[in-house]
Amino acid sequence: MGEAFGIMPPKEKPDVDIATRIHIYDDGPSRSLLYIETADRPGLLVEIVKTLSDISVAVESGEFDTEGMLAKAKFHVSYRGSALNKPLQQVVANSLRYFLTRPTTEESSF
């Protein structure tokens, strides 16, 4: 997208190690607040929402922001109209941590 404005992405990915942080808080009886900090990359928002929908967690609303290479996301989520219970919170955190920290494969490696 930046190419349209004359901004070109770097030729090589920077070697930056950003820890992934995931926190889930109760935000009333019908929803939970999911907070994620992770390394920014193309398609990150789609990947997060797809992971949540794969485990039947509904995203009611969300905010997404980036600060350099750091992406911050807040989502109000629910499961069958209720806030996420503790075991489901752990499933969500583990699923997101797995998908967000797995290594990426370069196109040239195929």
C-alpha cells in the first residue's frame, strides 16, 4: 500500500525479536476483553480473527494500532453470548500464541 505514496518496504526483514503478549480480562457478563501485543506483519489482523473464529469465539468489536514493528490489538469477544470462562481463556491464549509465534516461510524457499 505504501508503494502508492512512494514508500517502499525494506528489501530484507529487520532482525527484531518482539515478545508476544496476550491478556484476557472479564468485561461484564456477556463479553471479555482480549489484548494482544506482537510483532507487526502483513495479514496479522486477518490471522488473529481467523484463529478466534476457528475456535468459535465471536469478535464483537476491536481496535488495532501499530507502533513501528509492534502491533497492539484490543477485541471484545464472547462465546455463545457470554464472557469467556477461564478454561476457554487459556485455549484462546494458547491458540493465538501458537499461530502468532510460528516462524514464517519465505516465498523464495519453495
